[in-house]
Amino acid sequence: MRSIICSLTLATVLLSGCNPNSQTSSKYKGGKPMPVDQGAKKVLVAFQSAVSASDWPRVLSLCTQQVRSEADKYPSAAEFCRTVLPVDEIAARKRFSAYASKSLRSGEQVVEYRWSVSLNSPEDVHWFGSVRKEDARWSLDFAAEPLSQYTERIRVDRKQRADQEQRRRQALLPKLQKLTLTLTPSKSSFALGEPMPFRLEMTNGARETLYYDNQQVRVNDSMIVRDGKGRKIPYVAALFQTVGAYRPIEVGRTVVLFDDFDLASQYKIKRPGTYTVQFSGRGLSVGDRQEHDSTEYGQNTPTFALSDACASNTVHIRLLRAAK
């Protein structure tokens, strides 16, 4: 039955020296620790030891029934393991980073630890496995696919996705060119030391509804500021992590992306003179609804969007000496 992923967190399973007593834990977004199950860790340690020793019957004994059934199709356990497992990469790993996930299977909550190793290939391909409980015991699970076939499939899939992205980019760019971003200062001149509020609006001149996420338009160096000699003014504020969502902008509609952005609080503007200011497009992501995924977020999330593609007009402001 299809698994429904409920939560995902990062755990680190330490295998240095194959020590099953290493203390490891992970954290949910809320900060509560989630210790790595010792049974799962012991299975990973035993799996790596068996692979390193070429003890193929032992390797299969640690695997799920499904993996063992696939192994039965091969002449021997050794041929199966050497065909489907990245033996050298698994044996060489000193540390596994495992993603602990909760899922529902047949109405029961299941915890599994997903891990990967990087294959020694020009394509930088990762091979994935997991540790999960089966019949009350922790077992290794992975796709029993020949490595050469797996690597080629990943290469072809990446090429197809890159071609698809290029086609979507070419289809989306003309629509983004119909967007108008208007940057407006609250006034044409400011005194040194006072706030410099700016307003940014976006108008959809395309023939269809588009979807935008503006969560970072007012942080993380989203503006281009230059002095009268064309020198770029440095960004001096902190870097921010943000959370947002896509919103629709209907045909002909104008939305406000920010209304009180204080330029002086984020850029090192310390000298009187003339400055140019432009929104660079950084932090703004816009897409359409060519196709939708089937997740609960599909209604408001485009499957393809472009970031940093929509710059605003350039405005001129004067900075005056502060009155004494």
C-alpha cells in the first residue's frame, strides 16, 4: 500500500569504528529530540560489516523479505549483492546520514530510516536504502536493481527533467515578461539617518492567472543600489530564512509585494548624493499551472516556477545631509 509521509527529520547514524553504542539523535522542527533506534543502528552496523567482509548470506539475512525474494532470482547471493549493491562505497563509509520518516502503512504508523551513499560516477548519483521494521525486526530495504541499470536510469531521468524544465522555462518566460513590477519611494529625497520606505507592486498583464511567492522580496539583498558613480552599495543586514506559499494573481490585477521596505536599514548608504534603486527580482518566484501534483498543496502550488526573473523599474533618489 502506498505510504503517506507524515513527517521527516534528519538523523545521523554514526558508524565510526562500527560502534553500535554511539549516541545519536535528531530533531523535529519543533525541537523535540528523536533518538535513533538502537535496533536500527545495529542493523546498519551489521550490514556494513557484512558487506565489508563479503559475507553475502549475512547481508541478505539482514534484508526485507522482498529483497531476499529478488535475490532468489540470481544464481547466488554473491552475484546478487555484487550486482545491485555499491559494495565499495558502502564499505568505505564512516558515517551515514539517515532521514527518519513516519508513514502510515495499512493503518499503522511506521518509522523508517532512509540513507544514501554517493556512487563513484561522473553524474554524482546517490544510491538509496532504508531500515524499517518488518515482522517486529529491523531490516534493510532497497531497490534490487542492477547498479549499471540504476545509474543509466538516473542519467536518462535527469536528462528528461532538464529538457522538460527548459521547455517549461521557454513557455513561462513570455508570460513573465507581461508582469510589471513598479518600485516607488515614499519621496524623492531623504535625509541621512532617516528611514527610506519603498513600495513594490506587481501587475499581471498576461492572459492567464499566474502564481507568485514573495516571501523573500524584502530580505537577503533583493535590491540593487548604486551611488552616483555606479558603484554598488553593499547589503549589510542579516540573512533570513523565511516561510511562504504561492498566491494567485489574476489577469489585470495589481498586488503589493511590500509597502514599507526601509532601504536604509539594509544597505550601507552613508553619504549624501544621488542613488539609483531597483528591485532585482531576487526572492520573487512566479509560475503558472501547467500541471499539478496530487498533493494537498497542489491547488496553490505551480509545478514549475522561475525565481529572480522579474526585475522592477529603476528609481532615482537624493540623499541629503541631516539637518543640524
